[in-house]
Amino acid sequence: MTTSSSPSRPAGSPLASKQARWPAATAQKRRAYVAICQGFVGSLMMFVGSIGIGWIASGSPMVRQLVVIAMRAERWGVTLSTILLTVGAMLLMRSWLRLGQRLGDWGDGTRRQVMAAIGAWSLPLLFAVPIYSRDVYAYIGQGRLLMEGRDPYAEGISVLNNWFSLGADPAWAEARTPYGPYFLWLEQAVVAITGAQPDMSVLLFRLLAVAGVLLCVLYLPRLAELHGINGARALWIAVANPLFLISFIASAHNDALMVGLAVAGTYMAATRRYVRGVLLVTASIGIKPATVLLLPFIALMWAGAGASWLRRLGVAAATAALSLAVLVLSGIPHGLGLGWTWAIMDPTPGYTGYSPSGFLGQQVEFFGSVLGLPGAAMADVFRTALKWTAVGLVLLLLLRGEHSRLVRRMALAFAAVVLLSPIIQPWYILWIIPFLAATGIRDDWQIRCLYVGVTFFVVFGAQDQLSVWSFVELPVNASSLAFAIALLFTCYLLVLDVHTRTLLIQGKPADLMRRGFRRILRRQPDAG
């Protein structure tokens, strides 16, 4: 008789199924970390490249370091930096796409792997020279205005002595700040701590942005799970994506804190902690007023399902009164009042050419002028019509729809305002992605639109704002080189990469061409 060292277990027992899952889970974890490591390499390349073409304030001691001088003043240094920054950004883009593919069914443990990716990809960007934008230097100037007892809602930073040496874009010279009182407090605190030293100030503003990212990491999965959406997948879509990390950490935009507080406030309201939710969203408005749009939807949550119109109006009034009272009191310490409201009532004029409003308006102007009509006036009317269309959509989503889908309705209303505005900055779409991810982005045209949007803005940012000293003579313009590299890498992702090309296009390129030729031949009329 033979004996066994352990009793046999039926194949369907819990322990057997658990043991069967271990190899699969281990393999999935290993595959995920391949993507994480590749993304870390891309982020590290961006860090090195930022030294040569990122935004360094002329008053920074960094510009006197030999390595920095070589990277910024020598032809080879600027060219190498451009290649590293662009390839690094596109490699980070590919790693994000591959991470989503490698995690597969988004089972147990995937949230931990997404968080590992966010941490690994963020670390080099935390210490990079500002890229894709230099708004962070304007924050320093606005903090100096407050330190000198001036009103940033009435004056631009050009009234400051030596303001240009701190790296701010000249566009901020006469511009009033569009930020809320809480961010002005933070700007003043940073300047008080650093004495307006640009490098340390950038680092502190980055840490504030990281706080916003951490709020998203903490509350976004919870908000998603309230809506029956996988929290790890929502976190991958919204926070791990390269545009989010570049714009909110490398560029240090205060939008990170605004979005983080808004997500936390929405989660609180969705879990019936309404006062806390209103206060957190109010704090978000105090960073940047764009999230004022969320308050009416928070009020509807507070009113409850099936509430009468009288109760809805009463709760909406109470919500507005609470938020406004907090903001009015917040403006008292520095005599700021409600100066931030101009950012809502008097938005920045002009348009960006890649926004739907800007692009379509240009076509209206062109064809109007060709036909001998007042094209410019027609374009203005068209853009104004799109603005009012956004207002109409907000009202429709506010007044109609299921109570259980309030967060989704809020996300769509926010998207309408952002996407139909004449000015869209790359980081503006990050205002809406977390809320859309928390309420569900399907694996069809919806996720493909996200891929296209994120890729477009990563490619656009790679060549849009590069800091190259005017005396450096390059055989190829740095922006043109960056654009060419990013475009070639995008083509590689779409056509040659056997993994990523299936995300947008199903089938091999040769098969697609053959299929296309067959369709053309089938459509041709018979001879004779």
C-alpha cells in the first residue's frame, strides 16, 4: 500500500482554486512590472531631457552649473535633450497603454500595481525642470505680490522688480490671477518659506500638486466602486496616464489640487456626508473656480432621490449660501474679497486652434471670407453659440436624468463646458477624466477617444513649449525635431507595435490593406 504525505483535495475546492490562481497572479504581476519599469525609464529620460530644454528661471543658480550649461548652450546638448524628452514622453505613453493590457481582467492586486506605476513614473518628474508649461513661475510672482501687500486680482506681476528673472511667461505680465483665495494663500506661504528662490519654490509647488494627486489616488477608486466600476481601472485611466502625471507633477499645475479636492468632495457627497462634500468642493473652488459647476449637482445629491422641486431649490440655496459664505470669509484676511469671480464672469478672450470651437470657428471664418461674407464676425457668432450650447447642456443634465447617475451627469456637464469652450489647454481635459473614469469608460469608442486625446496632447506638449536659448544654432529646430519624433513614435504605436496597434485598429496592416482593396474592387461597376 502506498501512502501520500498530504491528503488529496478535490479540484473544485477553495484551496485548489486558490493554488491555481497563484501562478496566474504571479505571471500577471511580473508582466505588469515590465510595463512599470519601461515607464520609469521613459520618465527618467524626460528628467534628463528637461535639463536641456525645460524652463529654468534666469535667476536660478542651476544655469551656472557646468552640466546644465553644456546641455543648454551646446548644439549636441539641446539636440540630445530634445530627443530624450520626446522619446521619454512617448515611451511613458506606450507603458501606460501596455500596463492596461497587461493587467487584463483587473482582478485582485491590480490596484497595488497601478499605484506602483504612478509612484515609479512620478518620481523622476518630481525633480525634473518644469516642462510642457511654465505657469509655476507665475505662481511665484503672484506670491510676491501678496508679500508686498498688492492685489493679484487687480495687478499683474510686471509691477514687481526683477519679475522676469523668476521665469514667468510674459503673458502673465499684465494678467490678473484667475485663482481662488486658497491658492493665493499657498503661493504666499511658498514665497515666505523660500524667499522666492525659484528652484525651491518649484519643488514646494510640486509637493502641493502631489497632494492633489494623492487625493485622487485615495478617493477616485472609492468613487468608482460606488458606481460599480473597477477602482483599479479607473485609477489607471485617470491618474496613471502620462498626460496627468506630466501636467500635474512635471508642470506643477495647481489644477492637480483643484481636481483632487473636487474628487474627494464628490465622494463625500455621494456617501451622504453632504456638508463635508460641499466644503471640500468649496476648497477646490478656492484653488481654481472652474469646479463651481459641481455645486448644483452636489446640491441635488443632498436633496435626495424623489425630492420635490421646492426641496431641491431650498437645498441648492443652502449649498450656495454655505459655499459663498466660506469663500467670502476666506477673502477677508488679505482684503481679496470676491475678486476671483472675474475668472468665471470674464473669461480669457481668444481661442486655441485645436479646440472644437477654435478649429471649427476657423473653418467658418475661412469659408465665410471665401464667399464674401464677414467671416470673422460669423466665427465669433459660432463660438458664442457653442458656449450657449454648453450652458444648455448643463441645464439639461441638471434638470433631467436619474438620481443614481448624478455623478455621471455632472461629469458630462463638466465635459460640455470644457470641450465647447474656445480655449482648451492640455491639462483642462484632466478636469473631467477622473469623473468619467469613476462612472465608466467602456472598452469601445469611449476608451479609443481617450487614447487619441491623451496621445494628441502628449505629442502636442512635446513640441509646444521648449526652452532653447536664442543664440544656440541648431541644424533642425528643436520643436520640429520633437514633433517629428513624436509623430514617428505615434505611427509606430498605431502600425508597427504588435501590442498597441490593436487598441485602435483590429488586424494586421497587410490584412487591412487587402481588405480595403477588396472593398474598392467590389464597389467598381462591371465592365461593359
